[in-house]
Amino acid sequence: MSEFDAILVGAGHNSLACAAHLARKGWKVGVFERNVTLGGAVKTQEYTLPGFRHDFGAMNLSLFAGSAFHKMYANELKSHGLEFAPVADCFASVFPDGKWFGVSTDLEKTATRIAALSPADAGAWLKLVAAFPGEAEHLFRLLGSQMGFRALAGTGWNLWRKKGVSGVLDTARLLLSSPRVWLDENFVSPHVKATLAAWGMHLDFAPDISGGAVFPYLESMANQSFGMVIGKGGADTMIRALEKMVTAAGGKIFTNAEVAEVTRSGGRATGIRLASGETHTAGKAVIAGVAPRALDSMVQGGSGDAGFDTAMKKFRYAPGTMMLHLALDGLPDWSAGAELKTFAYVHIAPSLDQMAKTYCQAIAGLLPDEPVLVVGQPTAVDSSRAPAGKHVLWVQVRALPAEILGDAAGEIEPAAWDAVKERYAERVLDIIERHAPGLRTKILGGAIFSPLDLERENPNLVGGDQICGSHHIAQNFLFRPMRGFAKWNTPVENFHLVGAATWPGAGTGAGSGFMLAQQLAR
């Protein structure tokens, strides 16, 4: 048995950031991870062939690069090997009519592309970009603050001082609007609207869901203004640097160490019991980076608050995803234009209506006939991820049902994911082939992760949900993961939650882990 000040359950990036900050503040820290590999959904492995490094889940590390944690510890993380690969051509979409649109850090390039689709939209884009620094100040303040009435009031107060009542109301309206409402108000071209709306689908916001407008807005403006970064050599550059930071500060990390129970005494968390039976004590805090569903078994006998326990069991997860990793002899030959080979992401999401239909099909338990595809081309930016002249393709398929009740295309009989994933992967390849003929001839190897496979690899990805819970308004901000517990607290004293299921939600920003660590270390 070992004694720690803080024990962290799981070694995702939020847990590691939390552990690193606490260890730097003198806490004796122990991190316990059930898998051999650290990182949760942020890891990079050779899933297809030797020498081809594929990001399991997260590929985009922009949120981490811009995070408060990185700002504080950038030099130390760099000394531990953290390295980013900057992206100038950030994201694009291709369309059935042969057209495409993409956002690059070169504003003139982006505006020229928009003008070719709609001169009015080019003007609207330039106005949005010019206004973005002022808007970003308030939005990033909100998203980077501990969630509570004080944070909301502080953001509102700053807005009121700088922009008056109208500014407060405009920001509130953006936060409440659906992607379609915001896009229709600002743009004319269906191609521009669809390109931006695709970002909403990354975070469980189909075009007509309230509260989703802010994500297409922030992603498009941030990519235009700041660009994007991915991890040099793979997203795990972040995890390896965090691991070294923890251990350099005296923290201990244990792998193959599955936590079976949070031990308690007198309503207070006192440590953990591993599946092996081994126990460890924590004098100040037990911090779990787990999906709410895991709490039923981890907090045995309940938390003592029936409302909290029920809410955790009923926590709503987003639709699932499939990951398709390909080792390629060359990048896809996009028929819409060779310039698309330079982009980090190419979305295949042809219209707002198609995205809305896809989302509804998944929610109804149907395999979508036209899923949204996020085609990542990391080796267009970072050639170190594959042997010389070769490439990897990172294909995220959204949105999919966790349990298959039917097929919207009427081609695949309902069955478990293990039985149908290869056939559905062929549908995905067919869709890419329409826009990049000859892709299959370039494939050297492949690996398919169905929603079920994703959950097997990481239990936090419930039903293949890669964002660990819907971010709809009723389960976000003050309500993430539930009302009264948005500050990573639980009814059990000294027991805390971090990760994508808690505020500020999914992404690689390490916000929950770092903000909780700052709160505890005071």
C-alpha cells in the first residue's frame, strides 16, 4: 500500500495535467491507468503497418497549444519533448457539384475562395474576422473559467462595460443559437454554410440544435486568425511530455492498474482499491477521469446523494463514431482540386440538410446512408508519421448509433457492430472515392474501430461517443455533468471528477484537470 496526497484514476490528458500541476505544487501524486498506454483518447500507435503512426482519437492539438496550462508550462513541456506541427491550410469541404471551399491562415486566400462562391459572403467573412478579437476575449474568458454564477456574471460584466447591454444580448444569443440560425444570418452560399456547420457535428451539434452556433463560429474564426497545430510525430507528443512532467516533479504513474473502487470513511474519499485487491490511500483528494457511467461501480453503495447518482446513470451520451485508419501509398487525389492535398482536414458533409438527416438517423438507431466524414491528412503537414513518400489517413465517421436497429440505405441487416463494421467501412470508402477516385488503389493497410471497438479500448467512449457526453445546453455550462456539480465536485468529500464529461467539456485543452488542480492547490 502507498500513501499519496492525491490519487488520479485514469491517465487521460486532463488527469495528467492535474497531476502535473499538483506535483509541481509539492503534492505527492499517484496516477493509476487501467491500460498499458497512457493518454485515453489521445494516443498514437502503429495500427496498420510498421512506421505508420495513427492518432487513435484526437488529432488537433490547437486547444492544448492555446490553453492556460500550456501558457504556464510551455518551456517545461518543450523540454520534455512536446513539439507541434503548425497548419496553414486548416480545413476544407468538398461537394457533389465538384466545388470545394477551405479556410487557410492566409486571409486573402480564404476571402478569394469565398468570393468565388458568393461576393457577399466574402464581405461578411472579413467583418467577422475583424470583430473576432473583441468577441474572442469574452468567449474564451467564459470557456476558460471555473463554471458558476460568478464566471457568468464576470463575463457579462466585462461585456457590459465594453459593449453595453446590446453586446451582452448579442453574445447570449450566439450561445443559444443553432448553427443553422447563425449561418443563415451571416452567409448566403450553401457551400460556405456546410463547410462551417461540419464543425458542429464534431461536438454533437447538428445544424438545428440550439447552443451549437458558437462552435462553428469559434473554429472558423480561430483557424483563420491563429491557424491550427497537430502533434509532431503524433498527438502522443502531448501525453509523453505530460508524463515526463509528472514524474520529474516526483509523481508516480502506474499502468495495468484498474481501479475497482474508491474507498471511503465517514462520507469522505480516502483512497482506491485496485482490481488486483491492492489498496492505496489519498490524504487530500481522489480525482477520477471517468465517464459518469463508471461511478455506479466505482462508488459502491452510492454517493449518498440519490439525485446525483440518478443523474450520473442518466447522463446523456452523444451518438457514436467510427475511426478508419489507413496507411497509404499517396494522399487522396481530390477531384475538386489538387490544393486539397495540403489541408489537415477535408470534410465530406455536403449540406446542412444532409447533416441534420444523418444525425436523426443515428439517433433513431439507423446506420446513416451518408455519414459525415472528417478526413484527416496529418502527413500533409507532418511527414514524420509515415515512411518516406507514404501517408496516413485519419477518417472519423459521424454520427453512428451505438446499437444498430436498421440501415437507412436498406443494404445492411441489423446486427452487432462486430458483424457489420467492415461492410460499413466499405460504404465510407465508397463516399471518399466519389470525391477522390482511386483511393482504394493507394491503400497499403487499414484498421477499423467501430463504436464498440472504441469503447472497448477506452470505457469513457460510451457507445463510441468520442466527446464523453452530449454538449447540448441542458448538459453544458452550469449543468455539466449536472446542476450543482459543475466545479468537479461530487457529494463525496474529497472525491472529484475531471475529463470531457465535466466543464468545460471535450477537447484537448486540459481545462478541467488544470482548473481543478489550481482550485485544490490553493
